[in-house]
Amino acid sequence: MGWGIDLRKDGKIVQVPAHQSGSNICIGGDDEATCTVTYNYSPLFRFGMLAGKTGKESIPILEEVVEKYGTTPDDNYWDCTEGNVGHMASILLGWARLHPDAVWDVD
């Protein structure tokens, strides 16, 4: 289980550079701002708090997480490590910067 995270504008998921992020990975990558992040990361950061915020509103939040935890992921995606959390936050931060007027949909 995890958070399903999409960045949407006018009800549609926005386009981002191809990525392989989160707990569900598409072979060859995905160019939509969508991913699933494991609940295992909850003790360090609750990604659900982004729900309803615009990309612009989320930038300072995500910058703080990246600054605090860094961006070097652990070899095991499922482990609740600072690097794993910071890495996922850095990906979402990049999307927020590309689409500051889009809104996070988190379930």
C-alpha cells in the first residue's frame, strides 16, 4: 500500500520527463506526473499532506524535505530511510517546479 500521487491541471495528469519512480514502475519509464509512494516513509514524511496544494504551494515543503534528508536513495526502496524519502521528494519537487499551477491529487 502507498499514496497514489498525481499532479493534475484541468483534471488531467500533467506531462513530465520520463521517470521510473515510486513503488509501481513502468518498463521504459512514464511521462506522466504520477507515482505511488510506500506508506513505509510515513515516520519521516507524510506525502499525503500535499493533497490539494498547487505545485507552487508545495515547493517550499518539498525543498525542506530534500534539504533535510538529501537525495541519495537506499538500495532497498521499501526501507524508511532519509535518502529514500528525500529522493522521492526531489522527484516531486521537479514536477512542482515544471507545473506550479497544477494541483496534487493524493489518495
